[in-house]
Amino acid sequence: QGCPAIVLQSITHFGSRKAMDIEGLGWQTVQALLDAKLVTDYASLYELTVDKVAALERKGEKSAKKLIDNIERSKTAELHRFIYAIGIRMIGERAAKLLADHLQSIDALMNATTEDLLEVTEVGPKVAEAITFYFSVPANRERIEKMKRLGVRPQFVAAATGSALAGKTVVITGTLTKFSRDEIHRLIEREGGKAAGSVSAKTSYVVAGEAAGSKLEKAKSLGVKVLSEDEFLAMIGNA
DNA sequence: TTATGTTGCGCTGACCCGAC
DNA sequence: GTCGGGTCAGCGCAACATAA
């Protein structure tokens, strides 16, 4: 973690939309924070103040406050976002979600054995090894303990089981009018469904927005049910 | 071995907001 | 008000891991 480029990358990833969703924390801002020695890793983001950030070049009081608010808000991010954010090799959004659903706390993940991890759906030996290796590094464990001391409390949110989407795989294509991609993915997960990135014969529904692309064509060729945004919302009772 | 789905990356255009 | 830096959002593709 000593290499500046790796530190920059890890902090940027930590704050990205799919991870802790800290708006305003792009790589340029992270670079400026590193240059000013205001942060040394992603855990130290939680030690920042409005005054410190506002002192940076091209950062006013307003954007500094916004950034600090977003950092504060991330303290109670969903558990799977936190797992994805800490940057374990081979753990992306999907794997993080599966781990969160199975283990339900960061402590359980930190203390899980290879055998425990192999019980998680879709986790094989290589992924299990990557996780146990990550937590075998003292500096990684210390960063997480530091965040806990600074008030970071990732929340485990159980998916719904009685919804029309429970157990279904949904793929989004095109641009939706009422939701961003991220928002619709969260909605699908909250309803107990799975938001996949590509269409296959196992896909339950494809939701097509404006300017739908090749996924719509593939869905048609495979006979997968295609829904408009409104039809989809009506189906889950969110219209 | 094959089917399936995830990850990571590059690309593009739109948008936001502080500085001047 | 305009400019320009920074960020967001979406797509497509190749490589790869896993389950069956």
C-alpha cells in the first residue's frame, strides 16, 4: 500500500458510486488530499473536516461541506458496499453482495475461515483464498478497526422474499426515465431479485428503456420476456 | 467442457460548479 | 455569464472464474 498510485486508486475505488458512494470524491480530489497529506488511506477520509477540505485549491466552502456530508452519510452504507469498497482482490459488487447476505457483518467476514467462505454461493477456492489473504495482512485489519473507531457502521439489509422479483434475474438495457442504473439495481435487489449485466437463457426479464441496445436484441432472440420501465414498475407495485 | 455471469477497462457525451 | 476542470452515466467488449 506504500505506492502512491495504488493508494490513490484504492481511495478512489472506496468512494466510487458502486462502493461507498461518496459523491465529490473523484481521483483529482483524492490526489489533492494526498498531496496536501490530509489523507494516507481510505480510513483517514473519516478524519477530514470541512475546514481542511476547503483549504484545498479549487475547493470552496460549499463543495467541501458537501463532500464531508457525503463522507458522514457513508458511515452507515450497506454492508455489501463496504465489502466491495475495501478492495479485496476478486471481490466485485456481486461477490460482495453474496458475502454480505451470507455473513451479515464485517466481523464475521474478517474472522471467516476458508471452509466458512466456501459455503457461500458462487465462492470457490480462489476467491476464498483472496479473502483470507486480505485479512491475514495486519494493515488491512487495522484500517477496518480504525474506521470502526471513527464511527463507520456498515448496515446489513436483508432482501425481500415475497415480492414478484424474489429469485428472478433482471437485466436493464437502454436509458430509464425514472431511475438511474444504480437506483434501479438497488430497487431490484431490495425486491429480492438479481440485477445481472448480460442476457442469457436464464434471464427472467429484460427491462428496456430508451435507446435500448444489443441486450434487447439478444433477449428477443432467446425468448426472454421484455418489459417497459412502466410495466416493470407496475409488476413490483411501484408505479 | 460448456454455459453463464462478473469484472475491468476504454470510450463518449452530458452535466455540475467554482473561478474569473 | 462564460470557461474549464472534474464527475457522472451508460455502453460494449474481452478475459476470466465458477457451476453444472
